[in-house]
Amino acid sequence: MNNFRAMLIFAALFCQAPFAMCQQSLFESHDGDTSIFLEGTGGVVSTNIGKSDLRLSYLHEIMNKSHLYSWGADVSGSLNGTSSQLLSGVTPAKSALLRISGKKRNIFTEPLDASSPTPSPNDDWVILQVGYERQQIKLLDTSVSPLPSPTSHGFDGYQASLAYNALVKSAHNDFLLGASVGVARTNNVDDLDSVQVTDSQVSVTNGIERRASEDSVAAFVGTYKKFIGVPVNADAIWYPGAFSGRIGIDGFVRSQVAAVHRSAEPGLGVFVCKQGQPARPIGGATVSYKDGKGKVALIAGWNF
Amino acid sequence: MAVYKVKTTITGVFTSMDLVLDGKDIDLSYDGDHTYASTDLFDLSDKLGLQWAARGLSFQDYTITLAISKRNDDGSFAKPKNFEEDGTIPQGQVAQVHREISPESPDHE
């Protein structure tokens, strides 16, 4: 009996974005970035279909005009198994992320006083966030023939960021504004293409080929890089009053300003929110542009 | 004068909130279920004064519930009577509720 291995690559290259994922906020772009951190959105399980991630978050907060500090934490990880396969078919990067955030309210605004006859509706706050991420990535070297099996690479990522958020209200429109700057040890897997590799085991008996088994694995192709990044993000979410808080339109920019990996990714997102809960999008879509390529991502969230 | 236990729960998503009951600043802690809560004791001779204000996105729904229990002579608390008010954060303004609540019949305010 002779065994030999055949490597088949099907499922042509697909961008991570269409099926490609954050934090206390559900307003996010395809890679999970956001500069908007809303209070009271702890206790949320959400998933970004693009990256097949699951997230649990916790918020410790006391609301009172004299308590201006609070903190939160969230843990997220890539889904494996059935859920992930239903959503995207493959998961070329498994990851787990822990983030801890501290918050201070009322930077340029006055603390809210219930006894005030005419309090201002505008509000602002800052978030300091630190995080650690562990990734397990499968890479496929397409420069050699025959194609080798994908190889696994571990990655330790660190991040720290400072974000400023503001709620600005007018008579008929609300605006959520955010800007953040940070430092992160990161990689470029969001920019790599992913493929599905099928490894077939074929046996030959008396000249007749029989397929003995078949395994599929997802892998990234392209030049894998690790680097220190300086992410700068900005969001401006507009809630037109005509939609009664059901629609939020997010203009955003995700950028890296470090000299070695400088990039800018402008985009636009539209989020649909539950009636009476404008801070809780039930889903949305974002379109962004980077390095000559457009990316589209779908985002869904469920509250419990 | 009588002692009342007041369990306050407020649901909604807010960016800032302030609650004063009977002239006392209340610390509302987030309980992980879109709800802020506090339990406090008050020595009341008449009505319970409530002053509440919250900032947040317009059209955000909110519900304020006060479960008010009178302390019995043996130190236990009677079955609570509820005051409840709901509403929506208005456009261009903060949400505000100012009430004087009768602890014996809070649902009639």
C-alpha cells in the first residue's frame, strides 16, 4: 500500500474583512478597533463576524457626581469549532486578549448635579487601557514547491492607549466623538490573505486510489511582520434625530503613525440600534479603505 | 418618624447620573445587567424627596424603581411598596425626575 500526500488549495484567497472583528463598545470597525468607550455597556457578549471573536466584559462603576473614576476589564478570544465554522469557515488565527481599563469622567464638562435646574446635556470622559494578547497563527509559505504544511507561530502582543470621548447634543442631533492614541506591539495578520488548505490522505491498493482521510486547515499567506505600532484612532458617530436613536453613522479613521509601518484607513460605518437603546447596536456594517483595497465588515452583538 | 429601607434600581445606559434621596447623595453601583442599584435607610417623618438627573444619548429608555420597606418594631422590614417611573432621555437635554414620594403609598405619586 502506498500513501502519498496531495495538497489542494481551494477557496480562493479571501480578504479577512468580509468575514474578518473589541471592548466595552460595540461601535467598531472590521479589526475590532474603536476610540469610543461607552459607560454601562459591560455585561455584553458580542461577536464580530469578520474575525469570529467572542467577548466578555465587566465594568465596576459607581454613578454619582462625586465618584468620577471607574474601571473595567474584558476578555475576548477567537471562536473555534462549530460556531466559527458556521460564520467564516476557517480560523487562521486563534487568539485570547485581556484588557483592563480605567476611566475618569468630566474632563472639560461639569459633573452632573441632580439639583441643578438647567444642567448641560454634554458629557466627556477619558479611558486609559492596557492589554495583553496571545495569538497562535498558521502561516503558509507559498514560495516553495511542493507546498509545505502550514507552520504555527506564537505571538505576544502588548498595548496601551489613551482615549478621549465626548457626547455632544444639539436640539435634533447627538454626536459621540472619540480620539485615541496608543503604543502596541502588534503584527500584520489583519493585512494578510487567508487560504484554506486541504490535506488529503490517499491510499492506492492494486492500482485503485482511495481517499483515506481529508483535513482542512486555514492559514495566512504573505509576508508576516511583527512591529511596534503607534495606533491613532478617531470616531465621530452621528445620530440623526429623525431616526429616533435607531441609526448611528460612524465616520472613522484607523491609523498607524510609527515610521516603520505607517498607514491610514478611513472608513464609514452604519449601525442599527434597538429601539430605546441607542448605545446598543444590534448590528452594523463598516466600509474602509487601506492600501488601495476596500474592506467590508459585518458586526453583530447580543445583549444579555 | 419611621425608618424605611429604600432599594433603588435604575436601568438604562448613561454617561453620567446623579441621585439625591431625602437630601442624601446616593452611590449607585453598576450591577452588570444594565442596572445601577443602591440600598439605603432613611428616617422619614413625611415624604421621600427624589431628585435624579442623567446624561446620555437621546431616546435612551430608563426606568427608576424604588422598593420602599418600613422597618417593623422587631427590626424586620415589611413587604416593600414600589414607586416606578420610566421615560426617555430627551433630545438636547438631560433626563430629570423630581418627586415627593409618600412612603406608604408610593405608587400613587
